Amino acid sequence: KVDVDGRPAKPLKEAGCFRIPPRERDDRRGKGTLNVRFDDVPAHMLPGESTEVTASWGPGEPKNMKVEVSSLLWIYWVPPADDDDDEESVELQEGEEPAPPPSGMVYIAVSKDDVPEEAEPVEGVLRCPGAENDQMSLDGRYMGPFYIRRPPRMDDEEDVEEEMCLLSKVEVAIQPPTGFDYEMRNPSPMEERCSELGGCELERMQSCPQVIGYMRPTPRPPLKLSLRTSCCNRPYCGAALGVNGRVPRAIDGEEPLEVARRVNGGSLRLQMQDVPPYLLRGGTSELFENYSAFEPSSINLEVSCPVWVYWLPNDDEEEGDEEDEEPEPQDCTVWVAVDRDQIPEEARAVTGTLKCPGSTTPSIALDGETMGPFELRPAPEPSDGEEDEEALCLLGALRFVLEPPEDHVFRARDPSPLVERIEELGGCELQRLTSCPVVVGYFSPTPRPPLRISLRTACCGCAFSGSGIAMGKQEVTPLDEEGCMEVRRKRDGGDALLRVDGVPPCLLPQGKSEQHISYGPFQPEDIELQVQCPLWVYWVPPPDEEDEECDEEPAEGIVWVAVDREQIPDEAKPLEGILECPGEAPVFFHLDGNTMGPFNLQRMQGVGGSSMTCMLASLTFKMLPIDGFEYRERDPSPLAERCSEVGGCELQRLVGCPVAVGYFRPLPVPPLQLSLRTACCGSGFAGASVSVDGRPGVELDEGGCLQVKRHRNGGKLRLNVDGVPPYLLPEGNASTEAPYGPQEPSQVDVEVACPLWVYWLPPEEEEEPEEGEEPMPVETTVWVALDKEQVPDEAQPIAGALVCPLAHEPRLELDGTSMGPFLMRRAPDAAREDGQGEVDCLLGAVLFEMVAPAGFTF
């Protein structure tokens, strides 16, 4: 039906046409629009997927308006529904055949809304003879839409009604998915209905999709399940298998267990009984196996053969005191297991090779870090007929080529217990090995060499005189002339606590007399404890001289070297410079002025002994000068002198007390110039005197200067100025402090400020003139002052400016709200002198540009 411009809908003719009578013209040009709505036609078949169409028309055009109803096809198939697990994937009894599986349906639809969610696309070819596009490919990923359209016709052709609908000619040739055969309906349901009913098949297909063929599942073979060991491919005796929660059945025979498979494949939940879980995949008795419609044909639930190889130390080799008697060496056992939980905690991994001829890996490296598991699996052999059921279990072919620990030798059991049991009992050795591990060899201990412990100095490799070492709870043992001693080591090696006697702790590692060592059964051959040579380099400044008037020769600072941090005084200070030890491999230490040490002196590796001169004798101390001091190295070096005279190791003598190796001589200290000058002209303040550090006041010279002595290390001047009003001094205080260093500053300046207060005094009230007399004008005065206290209470601020070209600020603005202070300070480059050599005072050059109050002139 067609609704035009909102009028009642009218049905179309059989030819699909509708005549619209002439309309009234909307305007003089005779143009207008039509709003057409189609009822009972799906929107997705119309242009723009809308049932409403708007068209423009003119005085005679267009004659016809064509709206095409599209023929859109979706082609898909619905796989057969999977049956419940209770009806599929079950064990089949002997001679039982699986039930035939249901078929899937192939559909053709004209609306996407009719396609169910479980639908899947098909792969093949869509043919439609007589259509504009008579062949379209189905790629197996796209279900539609596929557009079926008749070829374009001329407007004057009138035989449309005589043609059969193109949908009756649609053929779909499908490439079926794996496991299915395609059967096409012939004739198709569209051809049947068009032959019987005629008309357009598109209208009838709107009611529901049409089945155009079937996907017939091909027969599924049963799935065969077997359980065999990986070491010899034999059944596992006593094993049972349950499928999908059903009662387990024995699977320890030669015949496999058959299970019906699902149409589209699926998953089996298998429960193993009487097989240790650690021999199964994933270490669990519940396994899941996936299968498809045809693959795989069989599943072998393999019982793996995980071999663990380890050895156990002797129980009687307990660690005790070194003074205990050495126990009789006992053999350590080498074991093979298949259950990780049967391996004791004290077990250790072995190093060597595990050989297994006939396996996929004939030689397995044992790295000494892991005990296993090492999987044994027979190597594939060319098929030459029937299988050899009497093949020897791979466990019987195991051979062990082991590298013993450093204190043992390996001896394999001969004959192997695995071979013995296979020859006596036959069958698979794996099942017997699950009960308990088996000893396959021994590690026999070898004698241990003694452990040599040495204690030598780092500077020359000499023994430290009077030293000794106690190991554990033993008494102290004096060291020989080379600083060595021998002790008995534990068989498996271990840790020991050494107590060093006769050596200051500050020379030992971590500053402790107790040292922990670790050693093995054979290595290391000797352990060297080093007496360190930690050098501390510092200087002690001379004491501060309180009496600055003293002209005696100043005391020198002393540069010291020590090896004990506790011997350094609190007043010591670090240095900058280089500590050098010349030789074949010169040693340099850079002193950064922040730390005093330690600088560890270390001889070259492999060098040392009584024939070597101590490295301390070659030390040179090249220090950078310090402010106020010059450095002088002590020559000859006291360390070299003592080594030359006494010999031996200088470190032991340096432990007693530090040694002076140089001096810092104070440089002459320049005097400190003190000046007290005015800010306005830089002149001295007449009558002023200064008291320095509480001493009696001293008058300054004409230039306002006074020379004082400074402390060598610098300090602070405590000044008290007399003869100058305090308000002209810094912070309004006659007392002040000024810090100074050994050389800088060369002068300390105390400035006498020039604060100006500018104001005016209003006139007093005028007396009333007598009758007939004219009033006399009264002048008032503008004042400038330095002392705020001198400004009267009736003073008023005045606006204007203070102008002085020689001042640091040539123009100071007066805003009429403040009377001051206005600081006057001469500019550094603007000072000028008269013919007498005196500086002109700024106050004599000040110009007052005042703005008079109302009624006054300035």
C-alpha cells in the first residue's frame, strides 16, 4: 500500500504501480514535492532502509517515479546441536556401534533478523541464472547480504509479469566443512513454490528462512584410549580409567579402551586410578583430552619415567670442634628415584653423565645443580613388522658416569640392582621403582689436606710480630716467622670463627678481632688474613693567639699520619693534596680536603715477605697550601729513617703513635684597616673614636681610619663608636660586629649615614588688625634636619624634590606625606675634589625644589 502526502493508503496494482492524479501547482513555476510512505514492505529492502521517500516534481517531469524493493539473501548453516555428555563420549561395549549423529541444516533468508546466533557461514558458490550478477562466491566468513537483481530493462517493456521470479532459479553449491557431506534439496523449495503458486518468491520468504540443503555428518570412528609407560611401552599393571565420571574400567591390558566421540569433537575428563599422579601429565590423576570429529584416532595416556639422581652425605660426619678426632670415613650413597617426595632434604645433586642407550637422549648431562627429573623415552625405530614385546626396560640400560665431589671417588654398583630385578622378575622396572629409591653407586671420601692460615701485613707481606690465631674454642696458636699456621679442616668444608690475638682490631677487616672464614674439603689450599694498612692523614692547626700585640714567631701546624682512628685528636682537620707511594706500580691517593681517611695501602698481588722494604718507607706527602699557611715536608721522612735504621715493618711501629711528616708555617698576616666615614662626603667624623674588642677608645686619623691587627685564623671585630650620634650609625647602635678572615677583607668600613628630614612649620595665628589697618602677611620656614628627635610636633611634611647631581640618587621625590628620612649618599664616580684635595660635601650641593602649600610661595 502507498500513502501519498498523508492521504489514506491505497494498494498497488499487480504490476506494482500506482497512478497519482494531477496536482495543483504549489507556485507559478509549477514545482512541488511528494512524500510517499510504503506499508507492509520491510525497511531494509527499500532505498536508505526507510519506508518513507520524498521526491521533487515539475510541470511535466518526471513522468514515473520508480522505487525498487531489493532482494537481499543471507546464506548460512546451523550445526547440529551437541548432545549431553551422558549420551556421548561414553565407553563402547565390545561389538557396539555408535549412534548416527544428527544433521545440520543449510538455510537461505531475506532478513538478517531471521539469522540465529548459532548460524555459521558456508563456503561455496551462489548461482542465479538470469540475474545481473549470476554467480557470487561464498568465502566461509560472510553470510550476506547477497544482492539478486534482474538486468536493467527499457521503460517500454511490458512483459514483467510473465517472467518467473529469479529466486526460483537460485542454486547454492557448498564445500562442506570437515566431517560433513553436503546434500542439496532438489528441487529447491523456492522453485517448487514458484511453480505451484507463481508470483514473487521474495514476499513469501519474508515469513521464515528456507531449508535448501543438509550437512550430513560422516560416520565418526570410536576414540581408542591406552595407558603405557614411556620407558618400555608396557601397560601399567592394575591401572583403571574412568571417563567423564563413570565407573573406572581396567586399562592394564594390551587392548585399548574405546570411547564414542561427539559429532563436533569435544573434551574427555579422565580419572586415573592406581597410577601415581607424579607419573601422569600435569602431576594429577584427572586429565583432560581434546579431540575433533576424526582426529586423533587414538590417545595414549603416557605414564612418564622421571628419573631423579642424587647422593646423600654420611650421617656420622657431623660438624664439631676441630679438636675432636677425625671419624672413620664412610661411603656416601648415590640413589635413583622416580618420586620427588621420596628424596630426603639432605640430598644433593650430582655432576657427570647419565647414559641410557636406546633412549631419545642417550646421554644426559648432570650439572650438579638439579637432581631431575630426567625423562626416559625410547628412541623411534624403523617399523619392520610386529613390535618386540620383550624389549628391555630403559631403566635397566642406565649407566652412571659421575664426577665425585672434591673429597670423594665414585664407584658404581656392579651388577646394577635395576638390571638384577629386571632379569629376575621381568616386566617394567618403573612400577617397582615407585615403591622406593634404589642405591646405584657410592662416593668414597678421600683424605683432606690441612688448611693453611696466614696473617700478613698489607704494606710489605711480613708477619705481625707477637700475633697468634685461635680457631673455634681452641687456645691461641702463635704464628711462625712467615705468619702462618696449619689447622685440620672438616671433611665437607664449612665455616669457622678465627680469633686474632696480638693485632689491634683497627688493622683487621671490619675492625674486629673475630674473623669468619669459609672453606671446602680441598679448596682453598690456604686462607690469608691481611693486616690492613689504613692511613689517616691530617693536620693540627697551631693554637689561636689571643694576644694580637705579640710579635713572637708564630707556632706551626703539624701534618700527621696515623693508622688508628682513635689516636686522631678532636682538633684535627683534613687536607688537600696527594699521598704517593712510588715503585713498580705507583700508588696515588687524592686527598680532597673533606676526609682524613682511611687510605688503605695495599701491596701488589704475589709480592711481599721479609725481603721486601715496607711501602710506608716510600710514602711522600705532597700537600696543597692552606689559606694563611705554606707547607713544608719533613725531610728526610721519619718513616724512611726508621725503616733504614731498624728494618722490618713500619706498620707495627706506627700503631704505637702517629708520626709527624710535615708542617704548615703561618704566612705573615696583613693589618686590618678600619674606616669610619660619612656617607655624604666620605670624610672622617671629627672627634669620633672607636673601641676595638673592649679596649680603650682610639681616635681615628683625619681620614677617619684606624689600623688594627687581625687574628691569623680570622675572627670578628667587636666595635664601639664614640663621638657619633647613634642615629647616624648602622641600625642606630653605637656597637657593631664585623667578621674577617686571615687575608680578606683588607678593610672594614663603618658608614656614618646622612638621613635628611624635610618639613615646614605653619605660621602662628595672625592677630586681628585694628580697625582701619591692613593685615600683614606672615612668612613660615622650611627646615632640614638629621635628628628625628629635633623635629617639632607641629612640623608638617612638604611636597617637592631634593636634587643633588653628585648623589647616588640625583633626585629624591617628596610626596608631601612623609618627612623622611631621605638618605643621601654620594655616587662612587661623582665625587670631586677642590683645590685643597678635600671632597665636597653633598649637603652643600643639595637644591630644594619645594611645592608650596596653598596660599604660599617658596
